[in-house]
Amino acid sequence: MRTTRILTLLAFLLMAGVVFISCGIQPDEKKLADQFMAFSDEQASFEPIKSVVKDKRIVILGEAGHADGRTFEIKPELIEYLNADNEYDVILEGMGFLDGAVLQGVLPPLCIDSNYLDVANAWYGLWSQTKEASSLVEAMRSGKVRYWGMDCQPSLSDYFLIPYLLASSPSVSSVLGGNAFDSLMAIQDRMIGMDTTLTHKELDYFDLKMNQARKALEEETDLEKKAILDMAIDNSLAFSGQVRLGFTEWDAQNEGINIRDRQMAENVEWYLNHFPERKVIIWTANFHGAKQINQIDYGKEPDPDLYNKYVLLGEHLEKAFPRQVYSLAFTSGGGSEGYFYANDSTAIVPDSTSVEFQLGQRGMEYGFCDLSQRKDWADMVFNSTILGYDCKPGKWARAFDGIFYMKENHKAHFVQD
């Protein structure tokens, strides 16, 4: 009987020890969450962010999704704070390269319809038509913030590119004028409309004429104008490459992402080389801002290793400007997201294994963590919802330099509501 009681006691002590030990082991998500600086309002976090980006020439501000209204409010506030000494220009996803040149007065508007000559028309409506981003739109519109476009996706300039090339440089009239003009405009309209009946022969013709126009521009004596128009043609060819791949097949869609991100990076690189005294803040998504997206596990069918196939904007820029890029990811611990033009919204509910869940347990309203100075975190694998609120494991410190956390996001609202 005594032996039985001793064995029972030993078993209990052993079990208690296991429980005690396991309770003392913290998941990496909690360890990371404990390192976040907590703030009761978002602007209190801006000075720590400014201190870590002050020596960077490129600051990337991301967003978990393109319908994150609260993020759209905070990013303009942060841009204003960082740009207090007017040392930054803003480079925008969703605005074309030529748009920036015309709207900033570097090139004349020429044939572009005056109704389009406004940043709210040239910048994609997901942002420019939201109440939350309206302060940035007004700052750009009034000239308080200099800006440029980096996108090769359809934008204001795409609708006017061919007539603009004709009006801007007589040397290209023999290439793009006459019978060629109507054919090119028809092909371009179908490209912008994602017409799946476009043939490779038609796209070959478009590419040929654009390359011939580039050759004709060699006669241009205004070197700045020539340089910008050369890049505008590059962007049209990049978009043609996306259309050529198609937008329906999985592999084609994803190769199209690589084409777009490479071109966006080349646009930013051109801008920084053309204006060597300037620094830039880039408005984009967390996804495009990732420096090494291949360090994150996509983990879904039909291609669990999908992220290994991408080289995105942030990675291209880090290679072109080593140690000069700071990529800040934004994420949320609750609330909702939704497009301003839709009636519904989606609740944000962090997975219980995510760092966002652990941040919620801390109860903070806002938080910031600088990952860039912690070399020991480079190989830490933790779960996060940084990419579209979909919980994924990865070495996030290799993909991003910092994380901005807000307790709750909210749906974006139409600027006129």
C-alpha cells in the first residue's frame, strides 16, 4: 500500500513538473508580441518609426489588404510626419509612370483631356476615392507633397499614350501615325479591357510599333522628355507582356505579377536616379513590399510553394539599393475590411496561432516592432496574417524590416459619403 502511494505521488509530481515546464515555454509569436512598443494613439508611434528610417532612401508602407480603411487613414498621417522637412516624394502603386510626369508638370499635358488631369483620376480609385486617403490626395493636389506613379497597369496615361507620343515628338509620327494609329488604338483599348480574344499577332504588332517609336525618339533633343517617354514605352511593353500571358490561367497570372513588380521597381529606380537628391515613400501592399517573399510559406493548393516563384518590388529595390530600403508591413488584430463600393465587409479575426492574436492579448491599441536590428530573429519562424489576413508561417524578419499593428481596422468609405 505504501509503495502504491509513493508511486502515485511520484507520478503526480512528474506530471506537475511537465505542466510547469510546458507553461514556461512561450511560443515565438508571444515572444515577438512582447517586443512590440505599445501606444495609445497611432501618432505616438511615428517618432520611433522616423528614427529607424531616417537613413533610408526608400520607405515602403504596405497594407494587409486593399480595403483597409484605418490603414488608409494612418499612412497619410505617417507620410506627413516623415516628410516634415520636405525630403520625401511619394511613389504610388495604382498610378502610371507617365501620369506622374504630366501631373507634376515635368511634361506638358498636350492632348490629355483636362478632365483627367487630377491626382484623384490618375491614382487608382481603391485609394484615391476613399475618404480615408483623402488627406493625402489633397496634399498631392495642392502641391504639398510631390508624387509619381510606378505602375504599369492601366492608368490615365495608358488611354492617352499613343496620341501623347505623337503630339510630344514629331519624330514618331511616321511610326505611330496614319493607318497604324487606328490599329494601335484599337489594340490598346482591347488590352486595357482585358479582351481575351486578342491574338499574339496583334500584340506582336503593338510591341513592334512601340519599339519603333522608341527608336524614333533617339532624334529627340530634350533628354528629360526622351527619358520619360522611353520609360512610358517600357511600361506599355510590360503591360503588353502581362496581357500576352493572359489573366485566366494560374501560372500566367502569377508570372504576370513578376512582370508587374519588376517594372514597378524599374520605375522607382529610374526616379531615384533621375532625382538623386530625393528620398521616396512608396504606397503599396505588404505583398509587393516583401523583400524575400520566398521566406513565407504559402502552403495552399494548387501551388503550396507559390511564393518561391516570386521576386517582388521590395526584393528588386533591396538589390538595386542595398541597405537603403525599409519595408514596413501593416497588420490588424480585429475590426473589419471592405471596399468602399461594396455594401458588405469582412470581419478580421486573427488565427489563435498568430502574432496578431498575441498582440491582441496585450490589449494595445497600436504597436510597432523594428525587426531590422534583431539579427537573431532572421531565422525565427512565426505565424502572421500580414498577407491578406491569411495566417501563414514564415521567417517574416527576412521579408519585412518592421511591423505596424493596430487593434482594429475598418472598412474603407467613399470620399463623398
